Amino acid sequence: MQQTRSIIGAWRLVRYWTRYDDGPVIDPLGDRPVGLILYGPDGHMCGTMQRAGAAPFAVADRLSASPEEKARAFDDYVTYCGRWRTDGRRVWHRVEASLLPNWIGEEQEREIRWLGDDHIELVGSWDFGGRRREAVVEWRRERA
């Protein structure tokens, strides 16, 4: 009998990379990003990724941050949350809140590549102006 794999639980970010079909691989958050994605059994999810060692603001007040500090923080962070569903090979995230407002209300589809029971890649792809971009986010299951 084949065991059904489950993505329910907490997953720690290993690597995030992307590439256009006509270009090199890039690591948008550097070579050692940090992050978690959480899949609850109730169908809620939350994912967040950040460049390791992000520079702090001059003052610990996001409302008083300079435009440059805000732009850098935006470039160094990815986050969204909402509901999720899966068929075991793909997962769909129904986005309710996101740093990228364009995703709110959308369903983000990701291919699940199982690299082991506790190791996955979530793969998304999009078309931008005739160019195809693939993003691969590698995760390892967190244990208590």
C-alpha cells in the first residue's frame, strides 16, 4: 500500500531561485534566504521568505522609514497567506493578504516536487510580456 504524502505542517526554506526561459538562474533573496511556509489541517496557509541579514531601518518604525529603506525591505521580502487545497501533485493558494497586492483574490498554483517525505520544491510559472518565468522554492519539513 502506497503512503499518501502530506504537506500539512511547517516547512523551513532551503533555497529560492527563479529564471526566465531565456536567462540565467538568479537567487532573488540571495544564497541563504530564511523563511517558513505553514499548511494547517483546517485549510489555512501562510508563507514568508526574506533575504538573510536584511539591513535594519535607521529607526525601528516602519511608518518613519525612508523611501529607500521601504523599497529595500520590499525587494528583500515575500509573504502571503490565505487558504490552500491540493491534489497531492499540485497545491493551490487562494491569496487573502499579500505584500504583492496583485495576488490578493487570486489563486496561485504550484507544482509539488517531492524530493523525499520531508523535502519538497514548490514550482510556479508565469508569463510576463512573452517571456516565461519559473520560480522554485525548496523546503524541508520542520520537526518538533
